[in-house]
Amino acid sequence: MAMPSHVFGPAQPAFDVAIVGAGLAGAAAAHFCAQRGLRVALVEAASAGAGGATAHSRGIVRVYDPSEALMALGQRGTAFWRGWDLGEINPFRPCGVLYVAPPASLPQIEARLRSHDQASYPIRILGRAEVRQVAGRLPSHVHEGAVVLHEPLGGCINPRLAAQLFAESARRRAATVIEGSPVQRIEATPDAAVVHTGAGAVHARTVVVAAGALTRRLVGAQAPVDAGQHADRVAAAFVRSIPLGCVHDPDAGVPEYCLIDEPSGGYLRPESDALAFVGGARQSDVQEVDALPALAQDQYERTATLADRLLGTGRARLIDMRGGYDAYTPDLLPIVGFTDDRSRVAVAFGFSGRGAKYIPALMSDFAGDIVHRVRHLN
């Protein structure tokens, strides 16, 4: 999409907020800001949902997590997806989630569940007979002697579709969606935040950098914008690969539920009764996305081994591998907020491979912060 002429040049900001990146986080932020009446520009290097973590994620939506903070985020996120109201096309599939944990985790799990709101979102520890009833296709070698949690209201989303729907919703609310425009740098002046592209610049009162693994490059120590109060966490962020395999089972033995197998580190997301996505192979940590290595033979082999373990049919075959990635933080918690109390610049990244389940709920709240900042800037 070509840039409208009013985007270029003027010192007076044409927008209240410019959002860099139209992945799930940026597109959701654009939707919620436009919904609140802000003048929004959404700037994306490719097209909505087509790049970064959003392009490769399979979007398992669940609540239980060993991290109490992530579990709280998951609770809010699942409520959003289950109450989707952006139109008839719904990116959420409520197929249920099984979480398999080692026996040593039982005390922690029980403590988490005691403080969990079971009425709004049930999570149950299944007995052996219940496992056979709820998940007849779960191989016995996966669940025997393990703790099996069942989230019947969980499931998965299509992150690419969700990002596209959020971007389209923002567009219907008068947002300007600028696709095919890579951002080179961001500049904060006393009067505006300026997003520089290869052809010109977008002037806004505020800017939100939601560029995933590229965010640190745009707001890091060497960038024109100081990360401010988030500087230490931004500096500690890194890029982690997320190898993901596409597996075909000719016997149509793929279960209907999503599965996370903590003992093996593997997970499975069904696509159909004969097709599934399987992850859990060795990951690589680097400082910049450009430094990510190509997929290696051991990652292919580990993915095939995990597929055999999680499906248990003995006939599943790996047909494709993709090298996904995301921006990670050491504590796996996202970095969302303005860089200081008076800054025009905010960041929203570091979702650490877990953002699909809670990003919209978090961005809905953050849109309120953006409105407040816009209203109180000189």
C-alpha cells in the first residue's frame, strides 16, 4: 500500500500513535487504539501477520503455567479469545489442551490451582481412567506416572489470521495501515515521534515499537531512542529460535487437542486428523535475528522423535520444518510500556514464544495507557 501524501514531511503530527510492526501485538494494539478514537498509523515491513513470530507460531491458548505471572496473563488472554467479537471469522479453535508434567511438579500445580478461578475456566488433574476417557489417543508412555492437566476450554488460534483481522478492524476505524515499508529508525523530538522508512517518515504524537525480534535494534543502546526505564530489560532481551515441524500421519491418528509434554519438552498442535505441528527441538539463542543459524540435522531428528512420542502411531512422518523465532526475556515476561514518564516512545515485545494466548488482553489495557499519554503530552 502506498503511503498517503499527508504522512510525509509536516512537523505537526498526522497521527496520535504510530505502531511499528503488524504482527499479533502491533495489529491488536492498532485495533484497540483505533477503537478508543485515536488517529492510528500501523507500519509494517511486509504485510499484517506475515513476518516474525506471528508468521510461524501455532498459537496454543492455555492458562496453566509454572510461572504465576504467566498464568495470570493466560487467564485474561483465554477469556478474550473465548469472547471473540470482531466478526464471524474467529481465529480461535476451542479444541482443549492437555498439559503433562512430571510427578515432582504436583505440589506446585496444586498450589496454582487452589488460587485459580475454576468457575470461569476449569483446569482439572485427570486420574488414569479419566485420561483414557478424555484423551484416548494420548500414548500411555506419555501419561503413565505423570500429572495430566486438562483445560477443556483452551485451544489454539491462527495468529496470522488474527493479526489480519485486527489490522482490518483498525482500518475500518479509520486507521492508516502502511504495508511493505520497513522502518529504518525511530526518532523522538520535543514535538513528535518520527518513524523513518526508506521513502520518508511518519510523524505521530507517540510511537509503539512492536517489531518483535527487531525491536531491540530500533530502541537499543545504539539507537536514536533511549529505552529509558526499560533499558536493562531491553538490553537483556535476546532472540531464540523455535524450530517447528509439520507432521503427517497416514492413519489419521492426530488427536483433536493441543498437547504440552513437559518431561520431553515437546508439544503438539493439531491441524487436522492427519496433520499436526510438533515443536521442542534444540533452540538457538542469539543477540540479533540475522545471526540465527540454519536448521540442523539434529533438530530434524529430534522433531521426528517427538512426533513419534506424542502421537504414538509409529507411522507419522515429518514433511516440513520451519525455523521460527521470537524475542525472549530472561524471565519470559513481556516488556510493554513507555520508556519513561514523559516519553513519546513505547515498546511491546519479548513475548517469549508464549504471547499468542494473552497478547490481545494485554494490548487492550495498554491502549488505555497510550490514550492517557496522548492526552497529557504537550
